[in-house]
Amino acid sequence: MPSRRLTIYLMSEAVASIEEAINADKAATHVELNGSAGLEGRFLYATTPALVPSWVNFLQPVLAEEVTNVRSASASGLLLLKTSGRVFALTFGYGRSLLDLSKIEHQFGLRVALNRIDPRQIRSLDKKTFEDIVVTTNTQASRSAELPVFGVDISTDILRAVTGEPRDQGLAKRLSGADALVLSLETTASDLPGICDDLLSAFGEDAYKADFAWIDQLALVRRGDVIDALDGQLVAQLRAGDTSTTHLAMPESIGWEDVDEFRIGGTRTQVYDDLDLDLYLLRLGGKVAELTIDQLKSRRVSVRFTRSQSFDVRWTLYQCVVTEQRLHDELYALIEGRWFRVSRSLVEEVDAFLSTIEEPRVTLGPATSGEQEGDYNARMAAAAPQELICFDARIKRPGGAASGIELCDLLSSDGEFVHVKRKARSSTLSHLFAQGSVSATTFLSDGPFRAALRAHIVDNVEPASRDRWLALIPPDGDPIDRASYRVTYAVLANSDRQGLDWLPFFSKLNLVQNARQIANLGLPVSITRVPVE
């Protein structure tokens, strides 16, 4: 019997009938199942007409003869089965498009896979880091390996998908789990209800906690009143145009090289190069004041892939919203259409660490509206030449490094490496925090790098004060007094929030990780918010 690759979704408990699982926006042919097979369900399929691929039209002007026999088409199949009181969906080809994805049981495949795979036999991991933007990382191993090989940081990374070998090889040779479970096994269609029953049982187990308990740092919110309150806060902010802790992101990993453009419900006649929340609210115009949570959940986000001539409905707008909200002294995050409560212990750990961060020694003046970071740095250095020099220069590291490393934006006379960044809604602070860690490590360990820094000072600083600044950069081979230095982050931003609450939580988490690395080098870390006038 040949092996068959199956992609299986579990519909949410709210889906009581087969019909509720179907995407009503897609036209498909319905086929009832053979009564003698003993299966309860329905099969749907759809095909697209064979069309000339767009790349043919692109190339035709430079071809010596007309290309006439090239056509492409796609087929979609969806098998819906009801067993053990739940509805399962098996997709074939492009069958996923026939399914109402807003009603699936999220992380079904991930939970089954984590409960069944051998933690020493992992082949790949998809993880996400949520900050001002969403960073998705896929890490693959050339052969099965244990979790530490994949470089997971259990305090910052959120597991999205996993592939590995199950403990019981009788189940399948390999399991891949995210929202759907993908497995290959020798079976027939009549055996599918039994397979689905076994997977439902695996979904309800908690064996994963032995090795993957850290994934519960985000606890799914199930209380309707809490969800309603959080949704209300989110909508109120969007109506007011406040996107300081909210942005849009694709709920799943799709190669950007395959994406052409997007459409978002409510502005369907317009296209977007990216999922830009601020642009979307702007295009809504006066209608933004009437925005409701039902609209967020019903409006569709479509993708047109480079290989396609039509838009494919992929998600709801609500599923694309990423936001942080505080309610009753608890921190919540909306991720992929679900609210999660962030572990209080994680929040307390981050806040406790940040409370130990000292105030910077340097005093910086306010920025002006529209002022670029480079202009701000130059202005601060010019205003206090005895205390600051602008060090906006990338130094090539020895060994043919592809890119340069910037020691800092401003160097103070007290040995403070000041890294400056404007906090814009379209950018992330992760690069800023990483820059401080990388530059400090390089400064302390790379003598030729310091030699290049000294050469930069000689070329750009007036002779009268040159020696004073050179004294801050020890030559290659000289000892370094680490107590003489400090890494300071200066973020240009306005906020009415106290302390460090002007930083989103996941930005705080990123800051903590980098600050710990810098602290291990023996250097203190500071952060300050610079107001923008």
C-alpha cells in the first residue's frame, strides 16, 4: 500500500455541523459520501480554468515566436468528516481555500506533534518573536536533533510549528504540526475516522509539558467577558488612530518572494504592498470612527501571489492584528486571532530586571518633529563638543566582514556608548538593542576594531581635543577597564506613560535579553526616552 501524505485540521468545538466548516465565499462542487463506507461527512472540490501564466506574457515580447501551448490550472479538494462529536477537515491541493479558516482549532497540529514526537528527534522548528514587528524564524537540522540545537530562547520565543519523528513509528515516520497536522502513512480513506479519533485523543494530552512546558508562557484566554473587554479596548484605540501597541502581520509564514500584494476588507478596491495598519486606517477615512470588532472578524485579507492572477482569501483582519493590552493588572497579547495572557511570572521577571537598570550619565536634549536620527546626533555633539562626539561611522571588521559595525551614535566623555533610535510605528527597536550588544562585544574583544576607531578619531576630531577622546579607546593589546564604560539606549519618542511602560512588553523582553548579555561583559546598561518637540 503506498504512503499517503495527509493534512488534517480540527474545527473548533463551536462547529457542530459539516456546513459550518465550509468557506461560503468559495464556489465548489459538493459530493456526498458513499453510505456503505460508514463515514459521516462530505467532499468538496473545485478547479480553475487553464490560463496562460503571467510570465508567458512577460517574456513574449522578446521571443522570436508566439508561445501558445502553455497553460496552468489548479485543483482543490476538501474532505470533511465528523467523528467523536468533532468535525475534521482534510485538504488536498488548494483545498485549504474551501475551508472557513476562522473556525479551525488553532495549534491542533502543534499540540498533537509535541505530545507524540521524540524530543530528541526534532527536524525543524518555526518560532516567532513578537515585538514592534513579528519576526518568524524557521530552523532546520540536517538530521534529527534535540531542542538546544535549534537555539530556542524559552523566555522570548513562541513556538509556531514543529517537525520531528514520533516515539511510536507505527503512527507515522514524521509529524509536522502547526494549526494543521501533516503526516504520511499507509492507509485507506475508510480508515480516516479512526485516525482522527486517535489524533483527537493526542490533542487532549499534556505529555508535551515534560519538554515543552515553556510554550504555556502564553495562556489562551477562554473567558468571554475578558475577551470582550480586550476587544473593546482594541477597537477604541483603533477608532482614535492609536496604533502605538498594535500592528498587522501575516498569521503564518509565507515567503515574501511569493507575495505580490494584499487586499483588506473595507478597502477592497485598493491594494497594499504590505499589511500596513496606519495606511489601512487612513484609507478608511471617516468610517474608522464606526469600526467594530465584528468588522475586524468578518473582513477578509487576501493575498495575490506572484504565480497567480487572482487574490486568495487567507485570513480575517482580526487574525492579522497583533496587539498588547493591559486589563486588571494583567498583560494580554492578541496573536493570530486569539487572546493570550502573558505569564505573570514572566512579566514580573522582566519588570524586576528593568528596575535594576540605572539612569544614564549623559544628558540629551529633546529632538524636534521630523528630525532624522543622524541630524539629531550631529546637533547634540555640536551643542556639547566637550562632552559628546558623533560617532556615526561603520568600521569594517578584519577578515573581510560583509558589513561594518557601529560603535555607537554618540560617545560621551564619560565612556558612555549612546545608541540612538527614533521609535516609529513602522520600525522595531530590536535592531537598536542588538546593536548595543554586538558593538560592546566587538569593542572589548577586537583589537583591530579599536585601532580602526582610533584612526577615525584622528581623522575627524580637532587636534586640541583629540588625545582626550583617544584615551577612551585603548590601543590593540592594552588592557581595558570595563568599569569605565556604559551602554546607553536613547529612544526618541513621546509618551505619557511612567517608568519604562512607554516600551511595549515584547520590546522590554528583547531589551532584557540584550542587557543581560552586556551585563555579562561587565558593562552596565541604561535606557532613556528623549521627547520629541
